[in-house]
Amino acid sequence: MNIPQITSINEALKIYYSYQEIGNKEISSLFGRLSSATVSRLKKNVKDEMIRRNIFSYGMYKINTEVAFKLWGIDVNDLEKRRKKLKTLELQ
């Protein structure tokens, strides 16, 4: 599965900690401008994984944020470490 690059560390962390479930708006904010087909593909892969894990969604068009980040390879602990280092270096 081809996963786009995140737009920013801060945006990824904000989405992860703000939303239990995410939809098209949050996915577009996380990865930047994407085609509707790409967003649908990303969501479908997460929905399939949620079914395998027996995790249900509250919203019909939403996906579980934690499952999505894990499936997409977005390591929240690594992002936090990187953000901390950027602040230490006064680059953020």
C-alpha cells in the first residue's frame, strides 16, 4: 500500500490526539491534497483492518484513528520525539 507523506508533525499529532475517528477532512489535512480515490483507498484498507480486529466505527464514513496511524506506519512516539528535538534546536 502506497502511503502519502504527512503534511507536518504538528498536524499529525493534533489529529491523532484530537479525534478518536477520522474522515475525509482529517485525512486530507494529514496528507495534504489527495484525490477522492486515494482517500477512499486509504479508508478501505483501514476499514478492512478494523473488521479483522473486530473494531467498530461510530460513524459510517469514519475510521479508527489509532488503527489508521498504525496501518499507515505513522509512529506517534517517533513524531513526538522529533517535535521535541526540533523545539530543542529552536527549529520549530
